[in-house]
Amino acid sequence: MRKGIELYSFKEIEKIRRACGIVAEVLHILAENVKPGVTTWDLEMIAREETKKRGARPAFLNYRPPFHREPYPAALCVSINDEVVHGLPKKDKVIGEGDLVSIDFGVIIDGYAGDSAITVPVGRIDPDKERLMVATKEALRRAVEMAKAGNWLSEIVETIHSTAEEFGVYPVLRYGGHGIGRKVHEEPFVPNNRKDLGKKDVKLRQGMVIAIEPMFALGTEETIQDGDGWTVRTKDRSPSAHFEHTVAVTKEGPLVLTEI
Ligand code: MF3
Ligand code: CO
């Protein structure tokens, strides 16, 4: 342990990879089920069933994240359009044509966690939503490349923030990635917005495992909390996109664990 940041051995990273593989498989199935008329609760049910089939357990269900006072009551976070993150699945929340649906999911198996998120367009989406999605995905791709031993955490943050600027969109404040391994949320916090960077930087080292998760919005970096106590929305109600991978810092460079 160093500054509260866990370092994982090759064997442990293999275990995290197993959890991550299941996350990727389930997300793939969920993406295929995102269609007009489907509710976010339907997706929740599919996620629980597919996780059980694979001998894992949902990492978020009944988990109390460090940033909240109560345990999260679902396996999935499904955030549509102006919802940024932690969208609580609901039986009356119906997906429609043109929506931007982000699905965030994690599992635990054999004591190790994996976490990933994708944003799925429903049918034809408007060009602004398309640009937002492309920007967020590109930010994740570039940020992953920076996850090398010897690089600084601030370089990841700078990559994410400047990618948002390049595409004319906004990296949301206060929400971001995190260390992951034996627990879903470990040190360090990985901001998406450079304003959230603290004074002390972190040098990336072999054995660190981090979830990198850019969340961008079309019109603002500010968010508000929804009445359900979980769902986070953009302050101006503009759409938002979210992509996340769990990445290990290895001798060979960044290793994306949440890809099948
Ligand atoms: N991937 C989300 C995050 O890192 C997981 C949310 S956990 C929840 O913030 F329990 F709060 F939903
Ligand atoms: Co995460």
C-alpha cells in the first residue's frame, strides 16, 4: 500500500480480469436489449439473471458507495439523456427512439470487482448527441493510452478534459473514475474535470488498477441531484454520455480488462 493505493499482483489482476470479462459479457447482452418500449427495470432484471448464470454477484446492489449515505438498491445504473450517472432503474422508465442510454455495471467474483459503462444510441440520434458520444468514447480511448507506469494521474485528467474541449462538450464536475480491485471504489479518485484535481498528483505504478470513466455533457459541467436520491442530471437538462473501462497498469503498458 502506498498513499492508500492498492497494488495488485499478476495473479490478482487475472482475478479482476475474470470479473471484468463477466461485466463486458453482460453489458453486451444489455446493449442488444436497449430498444424503444423496454424499461430500465427490464434491463435490471436481465442484468441480475445473466450475472447469476455466470456465478458472480452484482457489485452495486446493496453496496454503499463512499459518496453516499445509503446502499444502492439496484444492480445497474441506467442514465438516459440528461441523466449523467447513477440512474436508478424504474418500472415506469421507458426507453424511446432517439435516446442516449448509458448503462453502468459491475460484478464481484472470487473477491474481486470489475466495473464498466457504455452509452447506447437508440435508433437515430441527433448530431449533437452523436458528437457527444464520439467525444466521450474518444476521451476514454486516449485516457487508457495514458495509463502507463511513470505517467501522472493528472495526465489522464488533462487528456479527458482537453478531449471534451476539442469536441465542444463539457466534462462534468465532481464525478469520475476510481481505483478498483478488492473493492469497487478505492483510491485514487480519477476526475474528469481538471478543476477536481487536488494539489497532490499520483504517479502511476505497475500493479495499479483504475476505472477510467469520462462523463460529458452537451451544455454544462454542472449537475443536480434528482428527487430519487441517486440519479444525477445535467443542470441545464442537456444530454450526457458515459463510457468506462477497468484498466490495469502493467509492465507491458495499459491493459483494458473490461473488453471481451
Ligand atoms: N461505476 C459507478 C461509479 O463508479 C458505480 C456506481 S456504484 C453505485 O460511480 F452503487 F453507487 F451505484
Ligand atoms: Co466506476
